[in-house]
Amino acid sequence: MTFQPDKIEAFLTNFQQTKHLIRGFEGCQYLELLQDAQNPNVYCTYSHWDSEKSLEIYRNSKLFTEIWGFTKTLFADKPTAFSVHRVEIV
């Protein structure tokens, strides 16, 4: 997520106030906020969910709608979202 420079503080404040709600959402095992080392306006959240279904339930929840509704007003560019799967190399 690329934020307008003057909106980063608002994003960080909101994340600080809501992270416990996301972490406490059924199916969320882990949530972390990362900042790009080269571009301080770029952040991403990294989370682990029990299943794709759990993540979809969160994405369709009132909590997500409220958080995302606020967060997207702070963007400088359109965000990119993706899901990953762990690859075990033996």
C-alpha cells in the first residue's frame, strides 16, 4: 500500500488501534505490518489465516469494511493484494 506522505501518521494510528481486532478475528493466526526499506511511503500487512475460507470471511466482515474504507482514502496509488502459499523445500 502506497500512502500519501501526509497520511502515513493517520494510517499508523488506525492500524495501532485496530490490529488487536484483526488478530482476534476468528482464523487469524498472525498479523504483522511491514514498511519498504527503500520507500517509506510503502507498507504491507503480512498475515496467516487458518484457511482461505477464514480469510474470505474476514474480507466480507464489517470489521474489514470499516478498516479498509478508512485506509483506502489515504492511498497515493492503487494497492496490490495477493495470497501466497508456503513452499517446503527439502
